[in-house]
Amino acid sequence: MENNQKIKYAVIGCGHIGKRHAEMIVRNPESELVALVDVKDRSQLGLENFEVPFFNDIDTMLASGLEIDVVNICSPNGFHSEHALKSLAAKKHIVVEKPMALTKNDAEKVIFKALNMHRHLFAVMQNRYSPPSVWIKEMIESGKLGNIYMMQLNCYWNRDDRYYKPDSWHGKKDLDGGTLFTQFSHFIDIMYWLFGDIDNIQAKFNDFNHANLTDFEDSGFVSFDFVEGGMGCINYSTSVWNQNLESSMTIIAEKGSVKIGGQYMNEVEYCHIKDYEMPELAPTNPGNDYGAYKGSAQNHHYVIENVVDVLKGRAPITTNALEGLKVVDIIERIYKEKKVDQK
């Protein structure tokens, strides 16, 4: 693609994340938003700022004859693989929100199709761009921490009836997938990005106060070993009262200890490392504001910038398809341990 050409995008799914994608596309000087897709009527979606053709289904959009380079898939989780496969069959590049699919098998189908069609597949894991994530990645890869002994990931958020509404896909097993897929896959991605794959998984789950809201657990303890050495655990819940508490990662290593905390792992709260002085990091972008809720850090502009750079031959993909697949694989293997207690 020529450097002076604008890359043309269609966005499927016009909820909070879809509108965020559309906004970042419009803001990027090398990008152009050319279509929006959602099953709801346009008048219900608050799309006044986006004067582009609107479609109620992906098939009509793909058959419209519009010139589209990239399809950004921001539909409910359960539709990600279906929408990706249709878009790839139409020879479009793909940006797919987390998770890439709800099963490893479906994620593999998407990757195979992308390879077959010679199209790029971008898995959105924007938390990798936050300054604490970039910093801790460098600390681990440089060996400054030495061998990793233990890692603890804590994700304690609030999701109640303000979020799980009867007319929403949230909470429905076939469309949502579960708490680890929808709420906490970004943090599992960071864990995999830093420490690699896991095995020897043991898990305990509970549904404390979501039995009338969701088809799955709201809380869990998960322990495992890292394939590359060391052990770890994930403790998570969406049963926190009223508002989010934290998303944090504590690392105990040979040469020091680190804790990254805040509501969405956006602050270095503790750093004590041999022969090392902590630098001042750039501020982290605020979290997505979903009314009563906060989500992951707002770094979607980096995602769009990476799409532009890749398609214009200036950079590699930041989060490649195999990494997106591994996050789905890890969550699927955790859920295979599932025995839910309901009190």
C-alpha cells in the first residue's frame, strides 16, 4: 500500500468499544472510516459523529461494493470468529477485539483462513502499550529481575445489574464466554506476554452473587506453573461491591520484587530491585468509562497506528495472531478445571 493512501476501515459492532475504534480511526490522519455495522437501529447507537454508510449485518456490508481494506470486529465475543472468517473470505485484513474466539479450535480456523487469504490478523491487546507494561517487559527481558519465582495476578472488579442487563449479550454463555474472556483476558495476555505458557493448572470457581445475572462464575482462584520456570496464580472476582477495586500483578524474582497495581494495572506501586533505581514513567491513559464501570486502559490509538504501520510496511504486528490464540487457549484450559460452587 502506498504511503499517501488512506487505509479504509469498517467497524462491526457499535457499542462502547466499537465507537472507540471508530473514533481512533477518524483521528488517525492515514485512516478513513467508511462503514459501520450493528444489528440495532442507527438511531439507538449514538453515532452522530460518524457520517458514513450504516448496515445492519456484515453480509450486506461486504456485498455493498464499498472499498474496504480492514474490518474491525467489535461485536459480541461469540461472533468474533464468524465475523472474522466472513471478512477474511472477502479478502479484508482483520482487527479483532479480545478474545479472538471463544475456543482454541475457532481461533485456529481464523488464523488458517488469514494465512490462506494472505491477509493480516491483528489481535487487540492494547494494555501492552501502557507505560508500566512496556517497562516491566524490558525489566524481564533484560534479566534485571533474574529468575522469576512467583507471580500473582489479582483482578477484583464490580459488574452487577447495571452491566448485566436483560437485553445485553453480557452474561450469556454463548456470546460472552465467561468472566475471564470478557473482563480479564487483557491481563492474562500481559501475563503470557511476560512469562510464557502455563501448565499444571488447578482451579476453584464460585458464583457468589451473579446467579440471576450470568450463565457462569463470578469469582475464581487459579494456580499453575510457568513452562519457563516459576509458579503463578490468578485471583479474580466481579463481585466487588459498587465499583472496581484493582487489577494488580506482583512479581517475586531472584533480584527483586515488583507490584504493578491500580484499577487496571496502570501504576507501579512497588519496585525494589538489586542495583536499580526506578525511573519516572510516562502517565498511563485513563480507563475506558462505561458509565458505572471502568475497563482497560485507553490505548486503542496505538492499535490503529500499528495497523497503518504494518500495512504500509513500516513495522511488524504488535500482537500477532498466535498470541491471541494462546490467550484463548489458556482461558479455555483454565475453564476445563471448572467446578462451580453456588451458595
